[in-house]
Amino acid sequence: MTRYILCAVIGYLIGNISPSYLLGRGIKNIDIREHGSGNAGATNTFRVLGSKMGLLVFLCDVLKGVVSVFIGRWIGGEYGGIISAVSAISGHNWPIVLGFKGGKGIAASLGTLFILAPDIALIMFAIGVVIILTTKYVSLASIITTILLPICIWIRGYSRAYIIYGVIIAAMALYRHKSNISRLISGKENKIKIF
């Protein structure tokens, strides 16, 4: 049990590292959470600081997920990796160092998924890219892939622990996107300019 608690704590602390906040402070001397959508994540960085910074933040957030799973597995095996993954996403969404005001966890979730279930990660990534290119709604891509995630994990025959992991991160992502869901329904959601 102690090693699983350690996995949770380390995962959460890794999730607290916010590249969008650090780049905003370092490059523009701004708090990214006070601009655009107010989220400390890749999409808002894309809008506020530009595509290069947005891509860099996306990759760093993915890397957080990857590192958290590797460390969790090293400490606590398969379950340790899953616990650390969920904790890292929680730390990204609700970082204690930023007053619990973080991002929405999609890139970090993708990073954990690339290690835990790479086949599912590739499917989700492909679906997300297609939706973004056709609709220009990042939030819609995030919501749809989030809903599909636990279903795909179940269809692909992963164990109960992985299904629970999928349900938990899907629930967190949908909760973080509740305002986006309202704007999509009312037709007021912002589209992203890709090129």
C-alpha cells in the first residue's frame, strides 16, 4: 500500500508542473490563466502565445503523462503505473501550486495512454485529429474521444483496472469540459485557427 501512495503523490506532483504557466511567465510575463479561456493548457497557450508555444506545451504535457507512468510502474508495477497516471492528470487539472486552477488534462491523459495502452492512444489521437481538422473545435475532439476511451479499452479486452482508469479520466475530462459542452450546445464555442 505504501508504494501505491508514493505513486499517487509523485504522479500528482509531476502533474503540477505547468509548462503553459511557465512559458507564459517566462516569455510574455503573463499568467496564462488570466488570458483566453483561462486554462493552463495547450489549447489556450496556442491561442494566447501562438502555435509554436502551443505545440511545445502539448508535447510537454504529453511527456508529463509518459514520465508519470514510467515512474509509477518502476515503483509499484502495473497498478502503480495506473495510479500514477490518474494522479498526474489530477495534478494537471487541479495543481496545488497554482491554486488548483490548471488545464483540462487531455494532453496529459494522452501521454499516460501512450504507455498504458498504445493501440488505444493511436486510435484516440487519430480520431481527435480528424475532428479538429474537420470542425476546428478542439473541445469537441476532446469530448468525443473522452467518451469513446473507456468503451475502446473495454472492446480491446483490457483488464478491469484499465477500464476503471479509462472511466476515471473520462469523468475528469468531461467535468473539466462542462463549460465547453454548454457553449457547443449554444453555438458559442470558439474555433481554433490551425493554419
